[in-house]
Amino acid sequence: MNCSPDLMEAYVDNELDASQRAALEQHLAACSACSDALARLQTLQGEIRASAPYFKAPSGLRASIVDTLRQEAAPPSASSPQAVLNLWRGIAIAGVLLVASLSWNLAQLRMKTRPDQIAQELVGDHIRSLIGTHLLDVPSSDQHTVKPWFAGKLDFSPDVRDLSAQGFPLDGGRVEYLSGRRVAALVFHRRLHVINLFIWPGALPGGEKHLARDGYNLLGWSDGVMTYWAVSDVSPPELETLRALYR
Amino acid sequence: MLKERAPARLVSLSVRLFRKPAVPVQSRLELFEETILPHLDSAYNLARWLMRSDADADDVVQESCLRAFRFFDGFRGGDGKAWLIEIVRNTARTFQQRRGRDSAAVPFDETTHTLGAPDLEQHVADRERVGLLHHCIERLPVDFREVLVLRELEEMSYREIASATGLAIGTVMSRLSRARKRLEDCAHRTEEVSQ
């Protein structure tokens, strides 16, 4: 076992499970370098908690907030100018939405070709993964944790690699439902950018594809057995670097 | 697939715009007091560490609670603390950006910003009073300070911090680790200077 700083910090932060704790404690007993490093971390943690005050909310704050909220919550009378304004605002929003929805549907009709649909679904999924809390089902940078996690959730086994050394650290993975099937989504990051790599079995008709949608770049390829789609806001050459590492 | 859903969404949105609130106003406030306001201390502690002043922390928390109350219909149960903290964090950022613009407009005046001898003594005394590490934490970049405060003072788990900040767990871990490294360095440096 190597006692990486990450592992030590996860230990002092109570983030290890029982078996990981036990393994580390066994190692600590034999390794003075690691137990020194751990002691330093624990001392620092103790000092931080002792010297950094916890600022409690001042006593009047809660009451003053509740006061403000009570005013905010008071319902405006039905004929007040504010209510009329709100009604018009609602009608205006509904109108804008109607026009937007019609033109969007028309646009959808126009680009009904298959790669476009997939690209749209992929970008949609990528964006949802960033704005929601559902980026990772299995948060781990360890490929040997992520790969087994997919077993039993998918009818295939995706190729999971940690490319930290090449500048694409693995954050983890999740299962997604795309184009009518379950697919694997691996999450890498490149500097501050998130890359979703979607994997499912089958060849990619028409070979490799470069696409751009809504400011995101997509690169699709196939190794004959699996189809891969990388989606991110990094530049196309960086996606190609990822593909090259995956071959 | 999406095409069929869009009109349905439009209908539900218009219905939401026009119907009366489903929850009576009074109980909405009560619900808010029960689920969100118990985390007021956590909200204030984070705001105070991010803004580094009592008055600013007060403003940020007031504004955050008002925003939280306005968006309360979007809160679907779950972790009220993480939800409030996320709003405090965003509000503090907005305040700091606004502040950044204001202070950029005021030219830096050497004479008013140089510490005179009495000020310097006061400064050193203050520093001893609040303690070395406190001084170092306040000087951490805000991205590091926030994860450190959430971990060490709020005792939140990596996952809770990730959900409250919208950061990936890996990012939370690396920021926390760098915050600790910087704190150690800062404490050593300051000790040497004062000896």
C-alpha cells in the first residue's frame, strides 16, 4: 500500500469505509513516515478547529429575516397594480414561450437526421449532468472501482481508464438512458472542464464524426465493438487527444 | 420524444403561472421556518468567513434568505442545509463581484493604505488576538476558504460539500488539500516573521 496524501486526508475526514480504514491503520503501524504525515494532518485539523471561531448568527437576525419574509409573503390584493402587472407579465411570458416552442418544434422537424438527433441527445445529457446533481453515480478516480460498479447495471462492460497522467483525470461514472438503451457515461476532467464519455456497444455508422452544438464539441468514434462519444466544452483537438489515448 | 413533451410542459408552466399558490401563504412561511431557518447559524458562519465582516455577513444572509424564500417552491425536500448554503455561496459571490467593481473604480491611495506606526502595532496585536491560523484562513483564496470552512467548521462530508457547492467531489478534495497545504505554509511563514 502507498499512503498517498489523498488517502490520509480521506482518513482524517472520516471518508474511508471500514475496510479501507483497517487497511490503512495496519499500514500506519508499520510505516513511520505515514504515521508522521497523519499526525501532522491531525494536529493541523485540531488547531484549525480550536483557533477558527464558529460565527453564530447574531440574536436579532432571525427575527428580522422572519419580518422581511412575512412582508414578502403577504398576498397582494387582487386588483392592486402589482397583481395586474403580474397578470400581464404572465401573458407576455406565455406568448413568448408559445412562439419559442413553435419555432423550436419547426427546427426539430428540419433536423431529423439521425446523427443530429444523437448529437442533440448527447449535448442535452451533458448539460443536464452539469446543472443537476446527477453527474456521478460512482464518484471515484479508481478505474478498478468504476468498472466493477457498471457490472449488473449494463449488459456490456465499458472500457474504463484513468488517464490522470495524460491530463484527463477520471472523476467517476454513471448510467444514462440514451437512444432507447442504457449506456455508460464516464466523467473525466480536463483542467476545469468536464468531459462526458458515452460508451455503448455497436459500430458508428459512417465512421468518425466531429460535431458542434450550442458551443459544445462532440467527437464520435468506434473501435468496431463499441461506440464512443466524447462531449465537452474543451476544444476539438483535446477531444482527439482523449480519443487517441483510448485507442 | 421531446417534441411531444414540449406542449405539455408549456401547459403546466402556464398553469403554474396563473393558479393560486398550492400551499397557503402562512404555512409556506412556517414550513420555511421549520426546514430552512434552523440552518441560519451555518449560513451565517459561511457568510462571515467568506465576507470577513459582520455587516457584510448580515447583508448576505438576509439577502440569501429572501432569495431562498422566493425559490422555496423549487426546494423539493432533502437537505435544507446544503440548499441554503448553496444560495449563501452564490449571494456572497454576487456581493464580492459587485464590491470588486466598486473598488476597482476607486483609485488606490498610497497614503491612506500605508500603515502608520500606531496602526501597525494595532495590526500586530489584532493578529495575536485572533490567532495565527485564523489570520491565515482569512487570507486563503475564497475558493479554498469555503471548502475548508464547510469541512472543518460545519463538519460536512465531501459529498455534502459537493452538493452545496456544485463542485465535483474530486475538486472538493483537491481544494481542501491545497487549503491545508497553504495553511501549514502560512502558519510557518508567519511564525518565522514574528520570531
